[in-house]
Amino acid sequence: MRINTNVAAIATTNRLINNQDDLNIRLERLSTGLRINRGADDPAGLIASEVLRSQIRGISQAVENSQRAMNVISVAEAALNEVSSLILDLRSLIVHAANEGAISQSEIEADQLQIDSILEAIDRIANTTTFAGRKLIDGSLSYTVSGLHTSAIARAMLFGARVPDYGATHVTVSVIQSAQTAQLVYAGSSIGYNVTLELQGTLGTEIVAITSGSSVEQIAANINASTVVTGVSATVSGTGANARLLLNSVEFGERAFVSVQPLEGNFIVAEGARIQDNGQDAGVLINGQVAAFDALTGLLRANGLDMEIELTVAGATTIASTDFYITGGGATFQIGPDVNPGGQISIGIPSIGTAHLGDVQNGFLNTIRGAGRNSIVGGHCAEAERVVTKALNQIAVLRGRLGSLQRNQIETNMNSQRVALENVMASESAIRDADIATEVANLTRAQILVQSTSTVLGIANQLPRNVLSLLQG
């Protein structure tokens, strides 16, 4: 027996310290709800859970960003809806003013005043629609381009593009098929018999009477008198025996046509027969991709480009290539958890001001103002209606693109990110969170061990007293 070193007490003390540490761990886990509170608890688990926590934070922010992007689009779309309603009012006023036989000039002037007021309202909406202080539909969110050759490209409307940081996207437009009007040809300097024609074009049908002995110039003038009704114009090429009468549609493209049916006599074809010719759409490649063209206007949605391009007549009828650069602009939304092109979507929102709605061929919406070339007080109701129809279609297309972006990209992204967030959080929880049932059982065990070890330590401390019994003996 030894009294200098109480080995039993030392061993029991070590056990008590270990049991006390274990008890502290259980208390800490139950109070925090976490199995891993420091690196020492599980180094590998801590690394894995921190990676998952970083991913969770990125996904959570991506969901918030997506919701904010939807809010931006909703504000813009609501403004476009109001503009659409105003343009419908314009159409109603133009049709009313066209009823010249039943209304007075003062009523037409009153309609024009209302049209001017509506146009001012459209410009006001374009200039004041904002989200968090940022204007949305005044052109601030449109893409910027440089090097655009306006002799070939009348207008390029960009709805989406991938523009590298501190760089530019090169766009090459190649016309491989010339746009054409529909055309029928009559060869001859005059006509030696009476002819009655049914002349039909894109706009409508007209009966044209040609008297015997009419020169080719007189026939052309007779046909041109009804161009606004039929959409067919006549020109004379050559003189004398080489004269030719060319009947052309006023519009380009496959939907444009010229049809001639002689009701009496022969003209181009035999009496009762019909001959018709259709125009031809421009065939265009944009960055090597075939664009869907209708007459002079085409669309492309491929290779990160979403654009509508309008060619000039010279550009659409010349087999050649032209190019320009997209240098920046647009609205970029970060809807993914990682900051890279795969987690971003971009859209360009062009200006919907009256100087931008419409097209080069028919004119823009501001031309139907009282002093404009398509005003109704100037008797240009038909021209004004075409401008309004084009503007209404542009607003509808823009609303559709915004709606498609919201529904097909942002909303689906939010759904997928929420599922990903659920799974990642479950994985992180399995690694880092404490199992309360297990920890309570371990706590009870640790408490019992600490209490029993404390009792045993007291007994171990009393063992050296047995030496006294030997001395007394």
C-alpha cells in the first residue's frame, strides 16, 4: 500500500474529466441543436457542411433575385398594357375620322386633338415607368449597337444578346435571296380592243375598264388610280414597240400578290383565265443562322441572339453582307446561384415612345400627330391605320416576350431552385444538425457516469487511510 501516489484516485480523476467533457459536449449540442459546433467535432463534416451552406446562401439569393426580376417585368408589362389600350383608342378614332361622309371637319379636328393627347400620354408612360428609380421602357434597357449601316438595315430591335464583359458581340447579316414584289408583265405599246379586268392585290379587288386604243401609259394611269384599293401599281418600261407594262404589288414578300383575270377581252392571258404572281421574302442569314423573314422584316432566336431586324428596300434587294456590333446595354438578371452566363438571363426592352413604334416603310406613331405626314386632318386615315396596326403588333410582341421570359425562364428557375434548396438544406442538416433523441440518451448516460465517477473518486481518496490501521496494529 502506498500513500505518496494514489493511483486509483488519479485514474478515477481522468475518467471523471473525460465524462465531464462528454457531458459538456451533450449539453452544447442540445443547447445549439448542432452536432458540429467547431472543427474539432468533425473536421471532414465541417468542410462538407460549409460548402453546402455556401450553396444554400447562393440558391436562396437566386430565388430572391428571381422574384425581384418578376417584379420588374410585371411593372413594365403593366405599363405596356396601358399603352396597348391607348393604341386601341387611336385605332377607334382613326376609323371614326375615316367616316368623312357622316361627320364634319370640326369632328375630325376634335378626333385629331384627342389623338395628339393620347400620343402625349404614351410618351409620358414611356418616360415615367420606373422600378426602384430605374426607367424601364424609355430605351434605357435597350441594347446599344455600333457600326449599323442604315443604308441596308433600317432598324435592329434586340430583345436578347450575350455581350462579353468589356467586349462586343459581332453580328453579320447576309442577304442570300433578294426580296421581291409580285410582278406581271404586259408587252405592247397599246391595246386594240376593249378590255375589262378584275385586278386583285394585297389590299383588295377592283374592276378596271380599258378602252380600245389606250396606250400603255394610259393603261398604267388607269390602274394606278385604284392602287390604294388594290395594292397594285403600274409602271412603264421602254418605249414604242419595246414598251412593257409592269404590274407590281406595292409590298414585298410572299404574302404580296398581283392577280389579273380578264372578264372581257384578252389582257396578258386569255379571257376568263387567271394569272397570279406572288412576291418573295428576303432570304437572310444572321451569324450563319437562317432568320425567319416576312417581306423585309425577320426574326432570329438562336446562339444567344433574340432580335428583329428590318431591312431597307435597297438592303433587301441586294445580295450582300453587312455587319454591326452589340456593345452593351440590356437588362441582366442574376437568377442562378453562381455568377456566370449560365446563371444569368438578359433582355432588351426598347423604347415604346411614339418616335419608335411603327416602321420605316409606313412611318412611326408620332407621324399621326396633327402636324405629321399621316395625320387624319390631312386625310391620311388609311396610312395612320397602318402605322397604328404596326405599333399595336409591336407592343403585343414585346408583352409576349416579357411574359415568355417570366413564365418559361424565371418562374421555372424559381421552381427548380426551390427544389434544389430543399435538397441541399436536407443534406446539410444530415451532416451538421444534432439528433436530439440520440443526444438526450447520451446526456443521460454522461450525467450518470459523472455522478458515479464522482462517488468512486471519493472512495479512492479514502483508500490511503487504510495505512492507519496497519500502524495501530
